[in-house]
Amino acid sequence: NLSGCGGGLGSTAVHGVSFTPDLSLSGIAGQSVTGAHVLTNTGNANDNFDLSSASAGAFASTVSYYEDVDGSGTVTAVDILLTDTDSDGDPDTRVLAPSESLTILVLYDVPGSANPGDVATVTTTAASDAQSLANDLVTDTITLVPPPALLVTKLSTVVRDPVNDTSNPKSIPGSEVEYSISIRNEGAGTVDSDSIAISDPVPANTCLVVLDVAGPGSGPIDFV
């Protein structure tokens, strides 16, 4: 009966949700993997949505959910951890207007006991808080890869000293010593971009001079 009070035409709330896409992800044991998914309120009423996950396969990850506030596709300091705000046992989104979307970051903490080559699938369901039968799901397949293995080598060469100048110079007070640090990935895994930080404290009573590696303007770092 769609009639309202006084015989006027009423309305019926219809709840719906779209949750996409399915993803194939790779990760390393003991680290985190993130899948970015778009959740849209396809109903005609304001609604919020409960999130739950089920795992199958060689390992089970600890799962948490974030709203991707900055749109980066990865978990950052400004993203919002989703919690169970209505005490129904599942984390939930904020209220979304009809046709409103947000990006959900599903964060998987892979156990350190897992092994390279292991595969797991995680199905995450988004369900209307008002009508749980209105739901949609995504499935992420996580394949573990070997970690990188970094070999760090530090070499020093005496360039000149105050007694011998450049003729067979010795490492004595007042000498100039050139240090070079090389890092090689000897493992099967890939190192993430912008993830390596090199720290090499300067010894006491030493003055640091940073020079170009391969000619003027080349900078102090060479990628080979």
C-alpha cells in the first residue's frame, strides 16, 4: 500500500549497493596488502553499509577497512578506519546519500608464517544496514611473492693526505677519504618505489662533502 496519510501517494524506500571491482593482488609474508574498492549506494534512501570478510586458501589475513579520504589508493594518515558504530558486530560506512560513492580500502595483514607461492582469496561483503539482503561483494585474490634481499656494501678510498698528497695516500688526520655505498637486490622479490632509506652516520671529527657520482650535475646517487 503506497498511500500516505489522508489518501496521498506515499513512497517506499528501496535499498541497494554496488561494490566493485574484484582484484588480483601480490604481497609478502609479514607485510600488508591493500585493495581499493568503490562502494555506491544504489538505493533511493540514505543508507550506511556493514562490511564483513571471509577468507579461503593457504593463509588467513587480519582484515581492516578504511575510507580512502585522499583518494591515494593506499592507507595514509588522513584515511578513516571504519569501526562498528551501531554495535551489530560489523564495521560500517558513514551514511551515503542515493548514488553517492566512496572508496573502501581493504587492508590485509598477511601472517609472517605464510610462504612465497601461497594464495588466498578474501570475499568482502557490503550490506545495507537497513536491509541486509541488499548486498554486493568483491573477491580479492592474494598471491605471495618472495621478498627482496638487499646486499649493502660500503667501500672507502683514501684520495689524498697532507703528507703524501695523492701519491699512495694514507688514512691519517687531514686526509680526504671517498666513501661509496652500494645496494643490490639479490632476491627474487621487487623493492617498492620510494621505500629505501640509507642511513650512514658521519664519524666524529670528520667533515662531510657530497659530490656528483658521474660528472657535474649527476648527483650523489647512481641507479644502475
